[in-house]
Amino acid sequence: MPDPTRSSPFALEVSAASVEAIAEAVLVLMDQDLHELAAARVDEALSARGGDSGSWLSVGEVAAALGVHQRTIYRALNTGRLAGVRVGSHWRVQRAAMDEWLCQQNERRPLTSASARPAAPSDSFRQRASQRRAGR
């Protein structure tokens, strides 16, 4: 049995900072792999529900298609304005629901004229000042 107190010719001296950096890199890679696996399971669950996984979009895909930030999509999903399915921590949105929400956005916000200005009250400061100058 080898003596554990003797150093191996293959032993390396590694600083604690290097070990921490390596551990952090491994954790980041594991986290990415877990997210990819979770997304794949979400797609499987959605297709098992009877939907085609191609008709379901992730939040990032919806945001990119509409040209908005992902936070906007998450807010719409959390408030119920945009219909979606949440499996675990991942959201999926059907294309039809995205199109419907986009149409509702246009219906709710009619274009207003930039030159439309509310009428000043009849006893406004400007009217009183002009009346004083006119000597009334």
C-alpha cells in the first residue's frame, strides 16, 4: 500500500483561487445543461398534451418576434394578459395567443394626435392677464 505522506510525481500545486474558479466554471456548465434539459422536458410535456412543440414559443422567441424585452413578455404572462403555459419555471406561448395579444395591444391604444391639447379653463391665468392688459 502506498504511503499517503509521500508526494506523487504527478501531483500539482494548485492555489485555492484556481480551484474556486474551476468549480465556478463547472457549476456554470452544469446550470446551462440543466436549463437545456428542462427546456427539452417542457417541450416533451407540451407535445404530450397534444400540441405540436413547433407551435409553442419560449419567452425569448416571443420577445424576439415582437421586438420587445423579455421582461415585457413575463409581465404579460404573470398578469394574465398573454395566455401561456408554465411547466416548472419555463413558460411557453402558442403562436395564436401571441398574435391575439398583439392585436389586443393595437385595439387598446388608439393613436392620438400630438397636437390635441386640452382646452384651458375659462378662468386661466393667461386669460386673466390678457384681460388686465386690455383694461377690462
